[in-house]
Amino acid sequence: IVVDKGGHRHFMLKEIMDQPQAMTAALKDRADFANGRPADVMQLERVVLIGCGTSLHAAQVGRHYIERLAGIPAEAESASEFRYRDPIIGPRTLVVSIGQSGETADTVAAMHLAREKGATLITICNAEESQAARVADGALYMHAGLEVGVASTKTFVASLTILQLLSVYLGQLRGKLDAETTRRLVDQMARGPGLIGEVLAEANLYSSLARRIGHYDNFLFLGRGANAAIASEGALKLKEISYIHAEGYPAGEMKHGPIALIDPEMCTVALAPRDDLRDKTLSNIKEVKARGGLVVAVLTKGDDEAASEVDFPLFIPQAPDLLMPLVTTVPLQLLSYYIALLRGCDVDQPRNLAKSVTVE
Ligand code: G6P
């Protein structure tokens, strides 16, 4: 396999730029939903999504998709916690493991446990012929191509894409989604690569923003709903590649602790695109501003009212709720990348981290 940076300075930037293609590849040939209603799908009582690192954040977004689209109670958990918890699962539990490598020791061990307890087990992974693919009853491959940067980017977007497909698939089989709704959702998904592309087309804006905020030593990422998981992913990206202390928090939890940290030395990155929760997050933004904090916010293009409340608005295109987490994640990746670059960090090979952690 020939691996090059495609003219970019780092693999990470190339992989960020490749995300529209990664989403297309994950969607390809899959939006053809089988007819029929297999009994085991009807009997599912619970879906448990597991993963580590970025894949755990994909699991947390997946939980929202499964509940909303398939109507099945779902939860997301770190594989390293799940494996030692003696979880109550059985044949009516669908366990979905998520992993770029399919080799993460904790994830594979958690899968073995799920197998012993008789759960139905599927894996979403990028690496074919991985351990995860061998242990699972079935594998949904990302087809994202090799990811070299230690910090996952395109495989995160690919994971979310497959989780959407899986949720719509289950929702359709279980009669939660009628044919017309299913078609509408599939059409929405097809718009994803274009919407991600629109954010990427403005990548240079992030480089100038990095120069304005790259010296802050503390970042708080806030979001609600599926965007709470994206806030965690944004914080993870920043700490992984730029070694800056960053926390991802559900915005509604801010008042229970993080608000005590707000002062002019704290940079808050809020996800407040136009959706049902936008007004709530906007109140959190105002609370941060009232305490002298700096606010960068990911907002929907045209939302001048929200933009007037923040120091640095980052605009994304209007997107259907389903696609929102895929679109809001891109500005955070770009911001982390350019801050790490500014600080002279080794973006593709950050200290102390490994692409795949095959030992406990
Ligand atoms: C390592 C990598 C992360 C990755 C995590 C899970 O910590 O540095 O980027 O998210 O492993 O990897 P997986 O292959 O299971 O998705």
C-alpha cells in the first residue's frame, strides 16, 4: 500500500480533509435495506455500545442514534469499565463494539465477555481481519482507508456514519421508521459529505483563530445531546496533539463545578448549532461571558444573535439533526490541528500515545 500525505504537511490534516470521502465510503452500498423482519432484531431489548478513546465518543453519539431512530434503550460505556463490571447482558442484548484498529486490548476483552454472556455481538471497525472482526458475529467495516495519524479523525466520522445506518436499519426492521421516514433519513445522510466539505473549505480560518487562542493553557468544551459527546471528542483531540489541558462537559453540568474555573485565563469552546438545545447552550455561553471567560462557539451560519454573544464564532452550515455531530466535529479537529502546529507539537506522533493500544 502506498501511503502519502497527499501534499499535506501531516497525515492528520490529510485525514481530516479526506472525511467527505470517508463518509461516502462508509455509506456506499449500504443504504439498501434488506426486507423482512428477523425475529432476533424484534427481540432486542437493549443495545450496549462500547469502545475506547475516540471510539468511546462515537459510542456515546451512537446511543442517541439508536434510541431516537431504532427506539431501543441504549447505553455507551468505556470497554475498560465494561469488562470488569460483570454487566447484566444476555441474548436480547446487542453489543456493538467500535474501534479503528479492532485490536484495542480492552475492547477485545470486553467483546469476549459479551460473547461468554450470550449477547449478539457486532463490531464497527476499520481494520479488516482484526481481532474484533474475528470475535464478533458480524462486522460493519468503515472502508475509510489506512489512518496514520495517532489521533483518530476520519474513522470517527466513518463510525458515526455506520452508527446512523445501523440505527436506521434497526428502526426500519422494528417498524419504528416507516418507509417514507427511512427514505428521508437516507437522503439526509447522503448530504453529509457535502456539508463536511463546506466546513473544510474554510480550513484557513482555523489557522488564524489558532493564533488568537493557541496560548491558552486551559480549555473547556461544552455541548448538549449528541454534541456533549462531540465536546468530549474536541477536548480529547486538543489534549492528544497539543498537550493542552482540556475538558469536555455536558453544558448543563457546567454549573455543578466547571463554572468555578471560568476566568479570563479559560477558553471555552461551545457547540451551539441551531437545534432544539441551542437556546439552552446559549444561556451557558452567557454565563461564561458574564464571568470574564473567552468563548469560541460553533454556530449555524446566519445565527447572528448567538454570534453577537461570543468572542469567536465558527460557522457551520445548517444541517439536519442526524448529521449535526458529524459537522460540528470538524471545526474542533481543525482547531486542534492548527493549535498543535503553532505550538510545534508532533501532530502525527504525539508523545506517550500509541495508535493502537494492544496491551492493557
Ligand atoms: C488509542 C489511540 C486513539 C484511539 C484509541 C482507541 O488511544 O491513540 O486515537 O481512539 O486508541 O482505538 P481503536 O482502534 O479501538 O478505535
